[in-house]
Amino acid sequence: MTAPNPVKGPVSPLATGRLAVRPLGLDQVEVTGGFFGEWQQRNRDVTAPHALGWLERDGSVDNLRRLGAGEPADAHRGMWFSDSDVHKVLEALSWELGRSPSPSLDQAVTDLTAILRAAQRPDGYLNSYVQEGFDVRWDNLVMSHELYCIGHLIQAGVAHHRATGREDLLDVARRAADCVVRDFGDSQRKDTDGHPVIETALVELYRQTGERAYLDLALQLVNVRGYGVLNPNGHFDSAYYQDATPVRMQTTVVGHAVRALYLLSGIVDLYVETGEQALLDSALRQWASMSATKLYLTGAVGSRFEGEAFGDEYELPPDLVYGETCATIASMMVAWRLLLATGESRFADAMERALYNLVAASTSVTRDGFFYNNPAQRRTARPPAAGDGRQQRAEAPGTRPAWFNCACCPPNIMRTVASLAAYAATYTHAGVQVHQFLPTTITAPLAHPVGLTVSTDYPVDGRVTVAVTDSGDDEWTLALRVPGWCRDPQITVNGAALPATPNERGYVEVTRVWRAGDGVVYTMPMPVRFTLAHPAVDAVHGMVAVERGPVVYCLESPDQPADVDLNRVELLVDREPTEEVRDGVAGERAVVVKVPAMARDDSAWSRTGWATLGEAPAPQGHEVELVAIPYHLWANRGPSVMRIFTPMWAARSDG
């Protein structure tokens, strides 16, 4: 059975009747410039060859190549789930091919596909670590990542087919999926993988092919969770693997952050295709809990180094945060699906926060260095570690390594950036919704195709212009998101001011018969603001962060006076900060914010570091002007001290 050709993008539901808004494909939305347009170009020109080189260097490709050649396996190089890195790079390259042709990238995909096909067993099973004899097939699912690897293979195959129309990689993926269906389907096995991702992959394969068995298996793998079907065997506990509470009863995100959010993505996908309201209700509960109590200002999630896991409510230490890049990308995956299901701007807001802060910070401005974990404070300027440029997961110094022994994050970044245009806008039969303010061209399949050109210097400023390039004679609605941080937006159509009151979903709507040549100017004021954390976040109580528009700012040592220690500064929040556009901030053009502050003098304190209430020395120091830069630019100029949250001088007490 073959379904109608889905949207040429990363998420393509078949049951569109349950969507509040519908996705557009990479052939319908193109990022034409700006910060992310430049990143997409470097993703293709710099990151892609960089990643392909490292996959060869770290042995991920060679593991599969040797298997296909029938060579004896005396060792497996890299992580036991290194196949997934190959698959994610393939997905990223596929989306790049969907953006525009590239003979070199096309050849790379063809060559890697041939290696996978040669390594694949006749029954479709594919896992280099197991096939080399270092584990037993399906015998150690809590840790083996077998279904996880196949899930990423499926996503790569679907992406390649949607982007190019070719079936060679999709055929490898379908054979692997059919193997899983034969061995697990119809409840032949009662367990599942310790690392979710195959759930959402199977749903997308169902969307691509119309084969119901893939959807049924995805639902089965979700349904078995929460009943202790996985045996942790000393590796954390059942909650860590999302196996302690049935998914429909879960109230908050728990355990390993990436696992939890990949699973949540699959849960929303299953709601869209099956209509089971309990699945959506569970996802919305978990999302609301995470957003209110377990989310960093930068969009980071997963506060604990131990287990790369969510902590307790409001456990958000800035200097000890793990904040894995993959976890924030996973949160974007969930947010996008919830946006499609509900049409609510809060989910686009979450994606914006993640994109402009943590995801943007995950990669060097040269796009060939990466963060695995993302601190919100660095107390000392740590020099880069010696070695070949590759680091362990959490051992990255204050500069970004070229690669990691566990290389899940760089390919995840690649596939996200390559497919970014798909997240910019959606449509319904009633009109077009703009969610992310990127320079784009948009073509939406309304009754008469609608063409739009979006121009903006966002987030340097909040002015967005939308030019209508094509429209029919029917009335339709243009909807523009009002970000949660935005107050008093303004909108004009052909120079005439209109009310800019957001609707119940958080969008300014303009409904009219549009004509080619019509122009909209949408302005979102971007004053600098000081942001407080919830009072239960003890780690930053009495501190503030600096934000402007969607951008979180940080103080980094290279920008400060030479005699200023960023561990001993406090902001004068009763003074107005100033801002200026500056070229050459870590090689980028950006708005910097100048903040009045006090450089604290602690010399009056005793050697013990403690004082009895009422006997503490009065605050002492001298006034300085600190420079705050966008958080995503930190660590591009060598080792440094950095902080986001800073104490308020006005909040101090002398006892």
C-alpha cells in the first residue's frame, strides 16, 4: 500500500483532520538569508564535510564497511550505537539535498547507502555492534540501542525519499523496519528499546508508505512502557527509562532527558494519527510541567550530569547544568508537534527560545566545533584539553571541540539546521501562519496558491515585512505570532495601521482579499529587560538575567575591563541599560547591551567566608559598565569566564 506523497519535510501527518495547522515542505518554504540562512549554507559547505570526515576518522563508517566486506571483527570502534551517527548524518544530508542539489553530497549519500545495504542481513536486521558479535540480537534492549539505531535509519530513509524521490536508502530502512515488525509486532515481544526514537520514526514510515503495521507497532512500543518491561540491571531505575509509569498517566518529564522527549514526540505523533485524546492530554501535561519547573532560560533541559537527566522541580543550577544539545533539539521536536496539534503560539515561542539560545550556542561560529553539554555559567577560564580534538561527552572545555567520542549532538544539529525552513510557517485552508521570523519565501497551497516574501533583520530588530507575491480572489488570513516576551506589537497593511491584538492562540490576524504587491509591516518592540527566575529556583535567587527580544544575554570575560572578576559583580538594575549594534562580536554582527554594575570588593569579609546576620560587612565596590553579548556567541574567543544570571546590587542587605 502506498500513501499519497507526504509533505517534503520532517513531519508529514496523514490524519490532517486533527491538525490545527498544517506543515509546509522544504519545497514550499526557503530560508533566504539572515543568521539561520548563513548557518544553513555553512551547514552544507563546512559542517557536512567535517562530519563525514569524522565518521571515517572515528570508525563509525568503517564498522559497517568491514561488516559488509565480510572482514573478521576483532574490535568495534566508537560507541556501541555509533551506527546512529551515520544515520543522522544521512538524514541531514538528505534534507540538504531537499533544499538544493549538490553532486558531492548526493554521492556521499549514495556511497553510505551502499555500505549500509552491504552490511544489512538478509532479513533486514542492521546493527554493526551486534552483527560483529559484541552483543546478542534483542537480548539487551535496555542498553543496546538496537531499535534506536534502526529508528534513526528509518528517519534517514524517509528524509531521503521525501527530499529526492529516490528509494535506495528508504529500501534499506524499510527492510530494517519490517524485521522489527516481524520480531516485535502483534505483541510477540512485550518489551521495547531503552532509548526511544523508533516510535516517531515508525509513525513517519507509516506516513510515507501507508503501511498500517508500522503505526500499530509504534503504538505497541508506547503502550508497553510504564510496566517495568525493561530490566535496568543496575543502570539507573525504571523511571530513568520512562518505564515506571504508563504514558497516559505520566504527569511530568522524568529520567534521561533525550529519551523522555523523543518518547513524547512519538506520543504526539500517535495522537495525530489515531485520535486518542489521552495521548495528547499526557503530552500537554508533561510539557506544561517541564516548561514551568524544569526548563532553563536558554531552552536547556536536563539539569543533572548524572544520567543526563531531568532533576526535581526547580532544580536548575546554572554552573552544574548538563543541558545536552540533543535534549533541547528533542524539546523542539515535541514543541513542533504540539504546535501542529494545537496551533498555540506558546509552542512556537519555545522553539524560538531554543533556536536563538541553546541551539545557536551549541555550535561555533565557524560551524566546525560543538558543545555536547551547555553550561549557563563558567567560573574559570578552562583551557582546551590536549588530544585529537575529540572529547568525551561532558569534558568539553570552554571552547567547542571538533567532535565527541559519543557523537550524537553534531549530527542532530546538522539535521535540525538543514530542515529548519519547515518550522517557519504553516497553513490551513483559511490562511497562512508565520511562526518564526526568518527571511523566507513561502508558497502555501490555498484555494489559489499564495506566495509570500518575508524580509527581516530579526533578532537585531523587531521589524518584519511580508510582501504578497501571489494571491487569488478569495479572502484569506495572514497570522503572525506575538512572542510571549513582546508587548504592544504594531502592524500596518499598505501603510494603514491596524489593531494588533492577538487572538486566543497568540497570533495577530489580518483577513482580507489580498493582492500581489500588498505589503505588511509587523513591528515587535525589543527593549532590554531584566528577567527573574521563579523564587523556588534557589540557585539563582536574588539574581537577574538580561534578555532582549528572543535572545538571552551573558557576560563573558573578554568583553569586560581587565580588572573585573565576573564572579564578583552585581548589576545596578535601577539604571537603564543601553544597547548598540556591533560588528565583530566573536566574528558576528550582534546587538550588545551595556549594563551598569558594581565590581564588588570582598576584602572586608573574614577569612572563614561566613558572617553572623547583622555583623556582615557593608557592601563595598566601585561602579563599572559591563558588556553583555548574546549567549550563543560565548566561547568563540578562547577560554573564558561566563555567566547569565548575576546578583542585583539593589537586592543586597548589609544585615
